[in-house]
Amino acid sequence: MFTEKKLVLSRSLLIVCMAVATISTVSVKADFTFGSLTNLGPTVNSSAGAEDPEISADGLKLYFNSNRTGGYGKGDIWVTSRATIEDNWEIPTNLGLTVNSSSDDFAPDVSPDGLILHFASDRPGGYGNYDLWVTSRVTIDDDWGTPENLGPNVNSSSMDGCPAISDDGLELYFWSNRPGGSGSTDLWIATRVTIEDNWSTPMNLGPLVNSSAMDFCPYISADGLSLFFISGRSGGYGGFYGDIWITTRPTISDPWGTPVNLGPMVNSSASEGGPALSPDGTTFYFSSERSGGFGSFDIWQVSINPIIDFNGNGIVNIKDLLRLIQSWGQYDPVVDIVPPFGDGVVDVLDLELLMSYWEQPIDDPTLLAHWSLDEAEGTIAYDSAGVNDAIVVGGTEWQFSGGQINGALQLDGVDGYAVTDQVLNPADGPFSVFAWVNGGTPGQVILSQLNGANWLGLDPDLGCLMTELMPPAVGRFTPQPLKSESAITDGQWHRIGFVWDGSNRALYVDDTLVAEDTQNNLSSSLGGLNIGCGCNSATSTFWSGLIDDVRIYNRPVRP
């Protein structure tokens, strides 16, 4: 709830936002985190399994398929209900013999008005092994009608499954192993101009979305801008069927972007399946055969939380607001936070959510480690975000009130530094590191990884910020450090940072991008971290000056 002051400020800023000059942006994965993973429990799940969840537009009905007792075939479509979104799900009921059959019926997809149900089945009367079917009803209180096959223009003599219809009814996504694909199964799309028209001949989504592995079980978000699916492609976490991936697009007229894995909070070493999104975009449903369930596959849910602290300084303030204003009216997933996966444009909805957190400290689950360095005595620099407390050794002195943010650690440039265990492996994926520094001379290092690379340091000639985090050498390719032209040895405080988004290295000084390049990966390293000296502890690398507020994130932070 806004205070009056916040509301007045947000309204006034609308005028500023609309006047800001257009600034080009890069299409990147939206910044969000997942909450706690929850199994839907034994009322919905069973020892026979439950898969392919589909939530109704009002959030009060959950359709899925299962071969539990009480069905009519190899697999049936079931539905569970609840009175409100705060209530528990009730005992599921079978959709009955009109919809289900003695064959395998699965992958329900319900229209926003609840009157049209698409699904897949291998029942008689089709054109291939599995076909796409549709049934409808006059009102949500009526029974479903006799299912109809979508016909030979959509279905083929191959397997066709898991229909996913856009909310406007004009796009039909599904998987198929028909000829013309990239892998064993691919994602395809059929379109139509109006809902009264016939579906067009399906087209393959192409090699950017599809892979040489299995790609199947698509799900299209309500705004049509996010497409979830299952894939066994490389880069996943395991399981026979694969992981859940997402591809996004700025508008429904744009092509789909490069798919991104949803990460280890959702994916596991087991197989995942059947992704679905709640109507408000805040809850993600999916099926999984991971341990901790009640059957072979269970339905799970997890909340989706947008990241409000854009620049990673631990609080929502004017810098985050300016970052949002910079992208006003544009497609920029980093600040397109409403709903959590964005709606394709930075607008008043995003501004209102940002202002609701105004000047509040942010508990960011992507913050892996945070050494505030505010201690007054002792040999421990405590990690307030994790378990990586650092040991302070050598020529060091606590400056309890002499830091940029409260206290800081003074290092003598001879043998003083802090050391801790491994926080992350640079090769594992996107991450960012930021710190405040004051002092230093050319060649000295702020942060490094033991027996690995110097993450942040100064070049030996001019004292400009640089990083030696780089890809491994391959053949004749010799990777190079990333160097800036920004010297920071002027005796003033500077906030420095390195950001790796999975394909680009970037260096920041005082929240300004000072160097950037494109790389495919980073070298693997499993060593601990040094704060205030180089990776090999060479005498010339020990920092002489102050270091304050060191933060490491497992996401790309973009000041």
C-alpha cells in the first residue's frame, strides 16, 4: 500500500518517464527468483502419478492427467477445485467418459473462459499415434461435449501432443515427431486469423528454440510473451526427459529468443514435466518425478518473485528508480517486473510495484555472500548472506566508522588480507561481484580466487580496473583479461563491479559501464576467495587501502 508521499512521487515521475530519451536495450532473461518448493500433497497427487497441470483463469480449478484408480483408460484427465485461491485443493474428480476414453488422454489445456478444452489422445479416430482433440461446453456448469479431432491439417501420421493455446485463441503450440524437425520431438505452431478460422499448416519453431534433443510439453503464458517447455538439451540438470526451459519475446509479433534453463530450484536430477503458470504470474506449477513425492510424477508449485533491487545495493532507492526510468516504454526484462515474467513493456505497473518497496532494505535470495566489513575487532569478517565467514590475517585494521557504508577494512599492502572458502565456480553460470574501494596502486588486487583468477584488480601500468576472469584456452585461442580505462587510485571511494551474464563480461565503476566484451564461458575454479590480494598471493598484489561492502550474486546485476 502506497503512502501519500510515495503515490504523489510516483505520479509525478510519470511525466519524467515519458520525457526520457529512448535508450537501446539488450534482450536478456528477466530477473526473478523462486520461493520455496511445495508438493501439492496427497489429495491431488497419488501413488499412480499426476502430470501436466493446467490452472484455470480464475485460479480455482486445476486440470491434470493421471492413471489413478477410478479412471477409464491408460491415463485420464482429472480436475480439482478450491473455493478461493487461499483454500486447499479438494479431492479430484474424473472428467468422465465423454472426455476420457479407454485410451491414453493427457495434457489438458483450458481456454480463459473455461469453455474449451484441448488435449492429446491416442484414441481411435485419429490420424497418427497421438492426435490433438478439442471439446467444449456452453457454460462452466454444463458437461463437456463429445471431443472432436483437430483434423489432418494439424495432426499427422506421427505423434502430436501437448496442445497449448494462446489466450486470444490464435496460436496453437504442440510437440510432434513429424518430419522436418531438429530432434526426436520438436515444438510446432499453427495459427489462425480469427477463432472462427481453420488452423494453418503447422510450422516448426526453428533451431533457436528446438534442439537435437527432445523438446516437448509447451505452455504459453497468458500475455503470449513467455513459452515454457521441457527439453533434454545440454545445459540441464538431469533426468531422462530433461528440464524446464523458457523462451521469451518482446511482443507477440516478435520471434522467440534463445531458451534459458529455469535453474536448480525448479529443475533437478530427476525428470520434470508439464509446466504451467498461475493467472497472475506469481505461481509456477509443474510435474516432477523427484524424491519427496507420492507417485512416479507429482505436481509441485513454487512462487515467482521479481527482483526489485536492480543495482544490487541492498535497498530500493533513487538509483533503482532511475534504472526503471531509463527503460520507460521499452522492452527491458530486467525492470519489467509486473507480472514476474514481465508484460513486454516497462510502464506504470512496474513503477507502482517499485514504489511499494521504496527505501526498504531488500532480502535478495540471489545474494550468495555479503561481507559488510563493519566489525570493530577480531579476526572474522562475517558473511551476513551465507556461511562464508572470512578470516582476516596480516597487516589489517578495522575502521569501524571510516568506510563508505559504516565501517571498512584497512589493508597495509604488505601481507594483510581476508580469506574464505569457495563461494561459487565461475564456470557454473551468471554471477556478479561488487565492492567499495579506496586507495590501491597499479597491479594490486581487490578480489581473487585461490589457484584461480584475479576477479577484480588494477592493471600494472595505470591502475585501471580489470578482471582476469576469462575463458579457458582452446587450441590457438588465447583468452585475454578485460581491461578498462578507468583509474581508481585517486584516493576517493569507488564502487567497482564485475558482471557475467553467461555470454558477456562487464566491468563497472561507480555504477557506470567501463568495459565489456563477449565470451562463451569462463574457466572453472574451485578455490576459496581472497579479499585484498591476488590468486597466487604475490607480494605486489596485496591491496593498500580500504575495502568495504563486498557482495557476490548468482545473477547478473545491472547498475
